[in-house]
Amino acid sequence: MPLHDEPRRASILHAIGGHDNGWREPDARPRLDEEGRIADFVHVDRRIRQGVWPRGVRRLEEDPWAAALVAHHAATVYGRFRGDPEWSEFFASMESSRDAHVGAARGRPDELAHDYTYLRLGDLISLTFCTGWEEKQSYGDWHVDLREGGRVVVDPCSLETTELPIAVEAVELPAGPFESRGALLAALAAAPRVELQGVVGPPTAAR
């Protein structure tokens, strides 16, 4: 069913738009890895990654369904760490938070799983576009991949329009490595601001 027909559409969009809000603090104070390169969201210290999501969920608590979706997202995207003792407390906390917010929203787990598809696809579209991932990403029956010219293809796609324009503000940094965190912060302060532009659409655009 298209998103515009979903009964909890507003909360789904709230979750999509705010699911990464817990990264504000780490993004404001970027760190370097042992080789002097920026420690991105995949490689930054485990404790920082684990701290992002409880903070992000708390910021959405006035909309419990959105908060539940983001807590479920956190427990889903780090699934590769299940069984790792250093992650067990994180999963228990996120799943407890998710279940509490589902109850507060008077929803059901199956409804959450249904609505989560939209959040996961929104996340994959954003990551594919912003990182330039060349490998096709999948969730359930959906696939997301980047084509020439910044065109992100979603298959199957139920957009009401043929293509949806997207744009992201960014800063343009050298690849590094940087001699120190101070050098990185200086480069950030001097970096030019740019806008990445593209479109999201189905595999074959109407002409």
C-alpha cells in the first residue's frame, strides 16, 4: 500500500526524518581512526554508536509510534552483532524501549513491522545517495541501487510521480589522512559547502 494511504503516515514520516537525530553530537565532534581518517558511522567506536540510539528515541517520545520505529531500526541495523556480549545490553534496551512505545501508541508488533519497511527504505535511499554505494541494497522484496547521474532506483517503486528530486547539503573535505583532530576541525571550518542533487525513481523512468 502506498505511504499516502497509511493510517500512521505522519508518524512514519516523522521517524524517517528524525531517525538519525542521535548522531548530532558525534557529528559535531568528529573523530579520527588510527590511520588519521575520519571515523564514520560504520567505524566509529562501538560505545558512540550504542549511545546514539537511546538519545534519538528519547527525542521522538512525544510521538511514540515514531519512537518505536526508530528503536526497532536500531535493533535491526546492528543485527550482525547479535550474540556479541558487548552488544547484548544494547539490544535488550532498544527492544524494551520499542515495546514500551508500541504499547503507548496502542499499536501491534505486526503493524510496526509493516510500517518499518518505509523507514528502512528511506534509510537505504539516503545512505545509497549520500555515500555513493555501488552495491545494490535490499530489504525484504525491495532493492535500492545508485545509477549514473545520482539517480537512486527503488524496485518495486510506488511513487506517485515518475521521479522525486532529492538534495543534501554537505561539506567537501580532502580524503585525508589528517595529522590530528585539530587539523580535521580546521579543514572542516574551511571546507566549501556543496549541495548534492539527484532523483529517486523506479527502474525505468517514463519519457
